[in-house]
Amino acid sequence: MACASCVSPVLDALINSLKGIETITDSAQVAKLSQDYHTFSPVLVPKLEGKVGDIVVRPANEAEVIKVAAACAKHRVPVTVRGAGTGNYGQCVPLHGGVILDMTRMQEIPWIKPGVARVEAGVKLAALDKKAREIGWEIRMAPSTYRTATIGGFIAGGSGGIGSIQYGLLTDRGNILALRVVTVEDEPRAIELRGDDVQKVNHAWGINGIITEVEIPLAPAYPWAEVIVTFDEFMTAAKFGQALGNADGMIKKLISVFASEIPQYFHALQEYIPEGTHPVFLIVAESSLEFLPGLVQQYDGQITYEKPAEEAAKGIHLAEFCWNHTTLHARSVDTAITYLQSMFPGDAWVGLHLRSLQLVEHMYHYFGDEVMMHLEFFRVNGAVVPGALQLVRYTTEERLNEIIRYHEEQGVSIANPHTYIIEDGGRKVIDPEQLKFKEIVDPYGLMNPGKSKVLQFQIPN
């Protein structure tokens, strides 16, 4: 795709080789399917403006994926794999045009067994969860976009979410059992990765092969109750969240803590959150509810909302106000708001929990309402630690970088959501094993080019 005058012949040849596979060439549709939620970042918006694919291809099965991969390799056309486009870093925004490979038609569920499921990459997480519940199981974790997000997109670009308080992150050993990926070569292959080998593709932003099938472990399905607890002091709310997270006998799916400035953006829930209080949103197994009031009382909280599991399918869902849905709700009111993603230090040694909360408290007071504190508790290396998706009142990129730099200087790890470069985000470096695997599966460097500092895309002549 070297110049405008030579695009059409290449695309014509590519399209002609894909007869029988759904292809979209309408410019408005192609532009729409070239985007994700990078608009949460005022830094990324100008950098990714005008970045669109040339065509969208929607394969219905793996055989069609192989056919598309062969065509892209033959014509040296970049290919950017897309799920539902619910990511926030521009992962599925093509920097060099080419093919947008939309995987959402691949929605087959080959099988579900007790404790494990095998699904195609385009299956929506909510659909998989519903199907698994028919035999008494459920997915272990999901982003707040679970209604629309696909399993392939979650693995390629996500890290954890609702359920991570119990089961950790996607990168944790055992949370992905197997991945099937198609290579982008002259003669594409379908490769099955199992066990630790899945890390060669996990969270690689679609640069390391096209995920066509996923095998994941399931969790026992509990009847989940939803609860809101409010506190007069933010740090009391945070300490309550940590204490509940540490209560291993209580089964949890979500512990979200919000500074009092944030509930103004939760219109549907405001009647349950007295003005000036700091709410904690919980999803807890009904079998553990009996122990909640005592813990709430210990931290001088008030239970203001409780929804039993039998009403879970009705009305409001707390899961859609947590994680990055918090940012979505805030931006629906004020588009000047952006966000950060932070991990406060923690370890299996319980003493470091105190340091984590001390850092939370320091940041809460240091930045005030410029950086509104939003905590999500999750499990890392066997310990429950607070992470944060703080809401930031954006002024300038320079000030945003100052805020990030200050956090890092204090020992808080920032997964920067204001860059589309893998190394500049949470990774800092690309896993050497992923680089080795890329050489095998993408010898021409056609997969999502431009998203890494060390992988430079050479535009074909």
C-alpha cells in the first residue's frame, strides 16, 4: 500500500481472491470498523485521526481466515484483527491501512464441559457465560464491556476485570488453556498453543497470529448478589475493600471503590449514594452475604442497596459501572475527563498491603479532585491488591505526563492508556518469546504493524 495510485490494483486483486467471503468496501463502514474507544484519550485522538483500513473482511470460519491470511501474505497487505472494538489503546486501529479482519461472525461454541469451554474467537463473553451457566459453570473473568466484547479480543488486548478479585489476571498461569492461531505466511498454518505457550500470543495486540479458537477454564457458577456500601471517609472505604478482599472464605466477584466526586456520573444509582459519601460496589456470592453486615459495621459503613441473585437479570447491573465503564459514564457527562490505569505495589507478604493503601491515601490527597480515585481490587501472585482507574480532569498532555511521572516516582506502576505503542503502555518491553514467535507466524511483518518500537513496518513497493 505504498501510494494512492497503486492501492486499487492491489485491493482489486485481493478482493478477487476472496470471493465467497464477506467483504466491506463502503468507506463509511470501513472507517467505523477501523476504530475503538481510544477516544477516551485526548492524546491518542489526534495521533490516530484518519487512520482507517482499506477494506473489512468478515470470515465465517477458520478456512476463510486461512484464505484471507494467504491473500494478505501474497499481496503484502497489512492485516489488523478486530473483535468488537471495545479496547481503549487503538489496538485495532490500523496505522498502515490494509485489511480489517472482523472476527465477529465466528461465534461457534464447539463444546462446553464441566470446568472448561472451547469457543471460536468471535463469541461474545456474555453469550459464553450464559451457555456455561446451563451446566452450572461460568467464565472466570470479564471486562465491563462483557455484553459486547469477544473472547478473542479480550485475550488479545485485555488483562482482567470482573472476577479478577477471585481468579487473578489473564496472564496468570491456568487462566487460558489453549489458543489456536492462523499464521500470515504464503501458506498459512493453524497452530495450537497449549499451556504456557499461550503467552506467546496473550495480550500481544494482534501482532502474533490470528486467534481463531480459545480454550478457557470455567468457574463454578454462584448466585451473585449486588451490594452498595457507603462510607463517610474515602480511606475507610478503601480499607474495607482490602479487608473484604483478604477474607478468603467469602466469595467475591467485584470490589470497586469510588471517591465521592465520582457518583455524580452514575445517574441511575444516585438515590443509593448519599451526597458526599464514598461508595463501594460489590458483587458477592449469596452464600457469603451473611458475613457482610459484620464487616460493614466494623468499618462504620452503611448498606444502601442490595439486589438478590434472583433479580440479577433485571434492571441495573453494578458490573456496568465498574472498571472502565466508570470512565464511560463520566465521559458521557464531561468529555474533558480521561483516565489512568495504575497498580499499587503488593506482594504475598501482607505487610505490603499497608504500603499499598498508604500510597493510595497519598495520591488521593496529593491530587485532590484533579485525579478522582477509583480502585478495583484484584488478585496478583496470590495477594489481593488495589489497582486504580482514576478519572483525570484533563488540561494538557504535559500535565498528564507530570501526573503519570509522579505516580511512577512514588512506586505506582502505570499502564499508560495514552499510547498505542506496546512498550510505552503497561509492558515497557515486549516478551522476547513473543518476538521469536512473531518471526515464525508473521515473516513479512503484516500483522497490526506500527504498534511496537522494535517491529518496524516496511511498506512494500
